[in-house]
Amino acid sequence: MQVFERYVSPHEFLVFACEFLLIPGALIAAVLLQVPESSAALVWKVVLAAVLCQLWLYHIDFYDLRVVGSGHELLVRLVQAVGATTVTLGLIYLLVPALALRPAAILRSMAILSFTVLAWRLLVNRLVSASPLVEHTLVIGTGIAARAVAAELVTRHRLACG
């Protein structure tokens, strides 16, 4: 599937779609844990935070599964995105205080968001690498094209090859 002039595998699309639902869910859960707010005000505040978070995740290539192959790289990029989201939300809250969530709710929501997204990604990586889902590829030949294909298959992360 082609999205914004970039090939997106079904695995990448599934990961993105689930995180698209997981991130606002984690934010809503964290905010409601502290003090329930009116639903209309809460929805806009959570949508703002979720959109900013996903923009930062996209900006640091968190959704490029060829780049984010290891658990360490996953954690580093997630912490970067959550940090950038928190700083950006802080600046927005300075400019438009009516959009602000309580500070404890923001910290709690970013912690819950980090944990749930990290757990989700590790679970997906584990499931995809399960034996029935692994697809073996045989490259026949030793020419330049065969070597290029083999090198690309080796360097790509297993999720990106959908």
C-alpha cells in the first residue's frame, strides 16, 4: 500500500492503526484516574495530546519498522517522542491555558502511554517472529541483482517485509 509516496506493509499499517487507538486510550485512562472531567472538554484535550504524540512518533521514524528493529532503539525513540510531546504540550498550555490538563495527569498519561506502546510493540514483535508467521525466502543466483535482493532482505526488519 502506498501512503505519502512511501510503501507501507500490512504489518506497519496494523501497528500504526492499533497505536492510533492505543495512544488516546492510554491518555484518557490516565486523565480519568486522577479526576473525571466533563467529556467534551476532556475529548479535545486528549485529542490534542494524542495528535501531538503521534506527530512526534512519526517525526522520529518510530513507525518505520526497518529503522526501529531492536528493543533498545524502540525505547530510545519512544522516550524522545514522549519528551518532545510533553515539551510541546507545555508550550501550548502556556499559550492557551484553557487546553491544559492537570500537570500530574500529563505525567501519568505519558508514563502510561510509554508503557502501553512499548508493551504493544514488544508483543507484536514476539507474535510476528513466531514460527507459523515466519516466511522464508530463497534467493537463487549470485549475480548483482540477487546479492542486492539478499542484502535488502537481511537489512530489513521482519515486520517491514509484509
